[in-house]
Amino acid sequence: MDKIQHPSNNGVLGAPVGWDQGELPCNALPVTHTHVGDLPAVLSYWRPDVDELAVLNAGGAVRLWVAGATMPPVMLDVDGAR
């Protein structure tokens, strides 16, 4: 999937301090800093390409990768879904 610029984006995240770009590249990510009630949240927007859409339409799944040994609280949804 390709990260995309969204009209709500109001920030950019870079690679963490000390990140080894040679081992695994980590590029800038446009994000939206917001809140869900009193809880701060950071949103990023992604668009599947044609091949990925075909896989999803055939019943494939979206997979979330998180670098590290644990999973922070995360959520996946569809922007604009009814």
C-alpha cells in the first residue's frame, strides 16, 4: 500500500532516533494528530494499489506490521466507509 497525503494531515513522522536505514528504510510519513475524546491519536492514510485491491476483493486480508517485540494499541478502519 502507498501512504498518501490526506487533507487532514497536520504533521510528519520521521524515523525513530537511532533507526538503521540500511537495515530497514523508514521514510517520512504524513500524519494527522487528533484526539478521540481525551485520548491523543495519530492517523495515517494508505491506498492499496490495483494488485492489492484484487487480492482484497478475492478475500485477502490487510496485515499490520509493527517493528519491535510488542504491539501498541492500534486500529485499522476504512476512511469514508458508511
